Amino acid sequence: MKVKKTALIICNDGKEYWITQKQFWNMVREGVVVQTGNHPLTGRFRGRDDQLLITIQHTVLNKATPIHTGEVLRIIRSRKNK
């Protein structure tokens, strides 16, 4: 089943990222994001860009570098298909 990314995060540098609502509300509870709108669910990143970090299978990635994140996801998917 495909995950619907329906919440929008706007960074300090103007970049926008779509995430799931569950991820969005977790970030709001942790104080990383401030909700700014409802339709679509929108929030503004509160910290510095170097604080926008995610972990994928024990690998720490910066969400502001989608090329790196995409490459790691591609490698993980190729390992699963073997």
C-alpha cells in the first residue's frame, strides 16, 4: 500500500517537503515544526537547516539533501529485491 504524503513542511531556505500526517504530528509534538495551516496540513521548520535530520536504517540523513536521501533509499530497495 502506498503511503500518502499529505502534510507540507517549509524550511527556512524556502524548500518544501511532503511527509505523512503521522510524521507531521510527531514533529509538532517534538517542537521541530510549527503548524501554519490546515488545507493542506502545513508547517514551518523551527530550527536551523542542519537540524533537519532523519534516520533510515541507522543512517543519519539531512532531509534538505534529497539527492542523498534518494540514493540511500534506492540502495535499500535494491537490497530488499535480492
